[in-house]
Amino acid sequence: MEFNNLHEVLRNLYDEMLPLSADMAAVAKGVAGLGALFFVAMKVWQALSRAEPIDVYPLLRPFALGLCIMFFPTMVLGTINAILSPVVKGTHGILENQVLDLNELQAKKDLLEREAMIRNPETAYMVSDEAFDKKLDELGWSPSDIRTMAGMYMDRQEYKIEKAMKEWFRNLLEILFQAAALVIDTIRTFFLIVLSILGPIAFAISAWDGFQSTLSQWITRYVSVYLWLPVADLFSSMLARIQSLIIERDIEMLADPTFIPDTSNTVYIIFMIIGIVGYFTIPTVTGWIIQAGGAGNFTRNVNQTAMKSGNIAGAGAGSSIGNIGGRLINK
């Protein structure tokens, strides 16, 4: 199953569990009703004890909360999701356009790199079977020619092994990159499900005097967690755009017939490591957009995990690049 399908599964999971919030409405109605009774009685008693006219407007708050609890999936969650969904669709559209351009440029660059290596007589036989056979036909059967043939076979095999190692490490980083995005999306879905199912309870508790801030805290946390996905899409779009600019520059340099391409993909590896670490800073960035309290410990743990992941990935990249560079120097 592809990673895009896994993200779609998470979105379907949220949609399927959203109606469960209606099951909590029965419990929330009792809590809110009792809170509304005490709230109205206290306000009326205070007004009567001070011989002041009763202000009816503040007394409507518990009744408004009761309506929200009764129609929570449609009135509350439906309204918030309808307002925020265009933001998610807009950022996802930006990401799709950037990834499409990046894939086209990467395919063009790979083709130009192969053509550049074929143009170079020293590397043509390693990437082209025709050039390899042609060079073998030009050699004779003298001892020096036999040594040259053996060296050609060794160089060609070493090139294939080195290329396979680079592809393996590149695929590993891509898996870690996709896994980081999936971790953020999974935690986001879990938070949204918990906030949605227990939302009626939060609204009911806010009907009690002294717990009014519960309502505003629930709304800010829900909106903050909901915006994790748009921020992640924007971050991925930024990385894709940077890689597109780098590939466009490489394509311009490959237009020079004398240019010898670098196939180590060092820059690509660096940006993959940046992406892995950067994904775990999304909760912090979203907290700057919507100020929501209560997630400090989670954000701290996520940042520590990101630093450990970055150190591991960086160590792996450094060792791989060092081994490749050492083999090239020995040549």
C-alpha cells in the first residue's frame, strides 16, 4: 500500500468515527443541564440579593451551549471543518503542482546525466552496454589487453554496486521522510478524533461557572491540530520547490558537453534529512498560528525525537558519503 493511500485511510477513519461524538451528547446534556441550572440560579440569586434588574443576555449562554451539544456533529464540527477544509485543499493543490514539476525535472535530469556519461569515453562503457561491447571489440588478446578487460569488468561492477548502494540509501531516506509525514498525520488524526468525540463533554463542562475557558481552549486546540496538515503540505511544497531549483540548475550545467555530472546525490540526501527533522517541528509552527495551550510536553518530546532522528540520518549520510568519497580518492 502506498503512503498516499495510508493518508487516505486516516482521513476515512476520521470521517467514520466522527458520528461517535453524537453518542456522547446524552451524557453531555445531563452535565450541561445541571451546570445551566446552577449557573442561572446563581446569576438570578445575585441579582435579587443586590436588588438589581436581572440581565437576561448572559443567561442565554447555557442554552446556546445546549443547542451546540444537541447538534454537535453538524453545528460545531461541520461548521469548523467547512471553514478550514478550503485551507487544506488549497495547500494540498500547491503540493501536488510542486511534486509534479519535481518528478518531470528529475526524469529529465536522469536522462541528461546518462547522456553526459555516455559522451565521456572514460565512463561510457560503465552505463552503456553498446559502448562496453565496442570497447571490448577494440582490444586484443595481449596480456595488457586482458588486464584492461579485467579492469573494465571490475570498474563496471563497482559502478553498479556503488549505484545500488546510493539507490538503497536514497530509498531509505525517502521511506523515513514519508514515515515522518505519516507519523504527524496519524497523531493529528488521533487528536482530532479524541477532541471530536469528547467535544460535547467539553462544551457541557464550560456551562459551569468557573470553567468557561474550557470552550475557548477546545476550539483553539481543535483548530491548531487541524492545521497540522496544511502546514505539512506547505513544508513539503517548499522542499519540493528547492529541489526543483537545484535540478533546474543541474540541467543548465548538463547542457555543457564538457560538464561531468556528480551522481552522488549529496544535496538530495541533505534535503531529505532536513525534511525528516522539519516534519516534527510542525506542531510548534502551528502553535504560532493558533495559540493553544496544553501541548507543551508533547511538542518538547516531538522535538527531541526529531533531533535524534536527524542525528541518526545525518550519521548514516555522512558515513555513506565518506565511504563513497574514499573509494573515489583511492581510484
